[in-house]
Amino acid sequence: MHEQDYFNEIKNIIENVEVNKKVREYKNNYDDLMAKWNIGKLLVKAQGGETRASMEIT
């Protein structure tokens, strides 16, 4: 194996690790966002719907 081949192999491994990290971060952020959105949706529903909930906010 040539020096450039080693370099490219190491570069590919590092790039894959970084891409996988970003994918996991995105997935975690998406899960957090969906959980909070669903909580908000339930709170609005518990207050009698969007119109009523928006009227009660002062």
C-alpha cells in the first residue's frame, strides 16, 4: 500500500465517523423537537383547542 492510500483510508474513516455523528445529532434534535411539539399540541387540546387556548394567553 502506498503512502497516499493510507492517507485516503484514514481520511475516509474520519469522514465516516464525523458524518455518523452529525446524523445522530440530527436524529436526537428531531426527536426532542417532536416530543416538545406533541406536548404543546396536548396542552392546547387540554385547554379546549387552539382558539380557546390562544384567547386565554395574556
